[in-house]
Amino acid sequence: MTREDIPIVADEDVVRVRQVVRSYAQRAKLSLVDQTKLVTATSELARNTLTYGGGGSAVVELLGEGRRQGVRASFRDDGPGIPDITLALTDGWTSGQGMGLGLSGARRLVDEFDLDTAVGRGTTVTVTKWSR
Ligand SMILES: Nc1ncnc2c1ncn2[C@@H]1O[C@H](COP(=O)(O)OP(=O)(O)OP(=O)(O)O)[C@@H](O)[C@H]1O
Ligand SMILES: [Mg+2]
């Protein structure tokens, strides 16, 4: 199996995302440090999907591109969307009770980061990490 679809509707689904991402990161032969970076990033994104998106789903994929392998994880919700992306990606900015470090931290921990959001429509965040 090279692709897994995980609903995110409750706390335990965040744990499930962590487990699946860890397993895929091992299969992609990411270093232990990079595995942990990706697990940390995806854990933050799954938490945001639950807290701000009102739930959604994750898709975790194993990628193969020539000699390198990677893992891509995408988090989608049909929640309120993010009105100001720059603000949301600013270290320390939160609209709630958080630390405001989830999105900005996640971006720093991965190789590719894509944020697609529309107010009233929802949010999709996609991150990728490659073996090197
Ligand atoms: N999926 C989402 N849907 C709507 N808004 C979001 C979503 N993800 C993030 N946001 C907005 O972006 C802000 C910044 O997110 P970020 O994860 O960086 O911080 P936080 O969740 O508030 O705190 P932390 O993750 O450090 O506990 C959030 O406070 C929220 O307003
Ligand atoms: Mg967060």
C-alpha cells in the first residue's frame, strides 16, 4: 500500500496520523531526524484540521522519483478557511489559545509546503519530505 486516507474527526485520529506518517517515513528511508521532523509537522497540521477546520481528512502517500523517495501528506477540511495566510504563518500568531507555532513550524520542518485556503470553503495543507 502506498497511499492511506485517514479521517480526522477526533483526538485519536491525530495519533493515527502520527503512526502512519512514521511508518511511511521509515519505508521512504528518511533519516531518524527527518522522520521525526515530518511526524512533528504532520501532527501539528492534523491538530489544526481538527481544531480550526472542524475535522477533515489526511492523505499520506509514498513517493518514488528516480533514486529518491519521499512522503507527502495532505490535510483537507471544509472549515472556515484562513483569511490572512501571512498572518497565520507568522511565528506566535494564533486566533485561539495556541502558541501560534504549528503552521510556521511545520513549514520549516519539511522540504515542500503548500497552503491552499479560501474563506468559507476550507483549507488544504500539503507537505513533502524527501530522502537524501
Ligand atoms: N485548518 C485551518 N482552518 C482554519 N484556520 C486555521 C487552520 N489551520 C490554522 N489556522 C489558523 O492559523 C492560525 C495559526 O495556526 P498555528 O497552527 O500556527 O497556531 P495555533 O494552532 O493557533 O497554535 P499551535 O499550533 O502553536 O498550538 C490558527 O490560530 C488559526 O487561526
Ligand atoms: Mg496549530
